[in-house]
Amino acid sequence: MQTNTETAAAQLNGARQHPLPLCVTADLGFLINYAVQGDIRPQDLVDALSVHFTRMLQGYVVDPARFREMLDDTDSVISGSFVLRYIEGATEWAEGDLDIYIDRTSVKEVKEVLEAEHYVSETPVQQHWNYGHAAGSIREVIKFKKLGTSRSIDVIVSRNKLSIFPIADFWGTQVMNFMTGSSICIAYPQTLNCVAFLVPRRSTDWKVPFLIGKYQWRGYEFRELNGEELGKVRYFGDKYCLCLPLRQGRVTIARGPLVDTVVWKL
């Protein structure tokens, strides 16, 4: 029998029957239960998810609305710990850098928005060693610091015109997620129950042991690869993903090359 949370996720996710992660924030879980009971409309739940996104972005930018529009206008995405904190409500995690993945043609537009938010780029701009596990798909990493604060944003520039190209090269499944300005896509929903799988051929970078330890401290258990979707050609937005809207009137994720061209196989 499906739980209220699972039923609500199935309603939001159309034909896909993946459960929304049970470690979602208490407030959002409360809203999900109310949505199932009919006390809150699904569109109101989407609004709540959107508000939660905006609140988290306020820790980095003064104008989250403009920032979200920039993400959608440039087909850029947020990935990394920010996405996991968003879904899990992990308030005890340190708020680290915000990682934005962009295509190689959008550097100017993204830089203009960040400069308007009083971020300045550091030198050197190329910092591949910090992302060795996906260096083959990354052209450069531009680090931005916000003047007068400890806030920083890493802009990871793809080698091609697809912002999510590097995410398919990640070393572990628990971080293969991204947020656009109006949606979220989770490639391996089961990992959000604090279970993660390593990708052996991508996990030889010197920094990976440190990253494993960091996520173990956060409560993740690393297991051997298993599951129906493993060993199959995957793409973001396929039937194994969990995709949810974060804004009214928008598709869950952009169609076309952003989701159909980037493929991987574990």
C-alpha cells in the first residue's frame, strides 16, 4: 500500500510511480500529506516547493526570481549539495558553495547576473583539479566570491552546449541531480533514502575518498550497484528519474537536447 507521500509524488509525477524521498523536510512532508487528503491542491504544493527553493537561494542572492529566470533562460542548472539539502531539509549541513552548471555559450549572461549580485570572479579561472572526476566534460570552473561575505558560487562550464553534460560523469549516484529555475530532476531517487552507489570507473580522482567520507558523515550508506535501471542507457528525464515542477505552468524539465542527448550507463 502506498504511503501518502508516495501517492502525492505519483500524482505530481504523472505516469512515473517513484516515491518522493521520505527524508523530505517536515514542513513539506506535512503539506504533501495534506495534498493527498484533499486539504491542499497539488498546485499549492508546487507553490510551496517553489517558496522553499526561493528561501534557500536567498542565502546566496538578493534577487532569487531573477536568478531563477537566468537559469531557465540559459538552460543552466544547480547541482551538488544544494540540491540534496533542498530535498532532505538537511539544515545541519554546512551551507557550502553554490554550484551552477552552464553551457559554454552562456558565460556572459551568467556572469552579468552574478556581477549584479556583487559577485566577483577569482583567478585563476581554470580549476579542473577540483572536479577531476568529470574533467573530461568540463571546460573550466569560474569561482565567484560575494564582496564582503564568505559566500561563493562555482560556475562549471561544460565543454559543449549542454549544461548537464558533466553531471552524467559524477562519481556517485547521490549527486546526479539538478535543479532548473522551475523544476528538479533526480536521476536515482532511491539514493535520496541516504543510499548511494559509487561509479567505479569515475571514482578514481584523488578527492573521491574525502567526498565519500563527507557523505558518510551526512548519513549516506554506500552500496554495490544494483537495481533495474543499472546497466541500461540512461538520460535525464527518463522513466527512472523523479522529476517535479517547482513553478506553475512550466514543464518539469526542458525538452530536447538538455535531456535527450546526455546519456550514460553505469
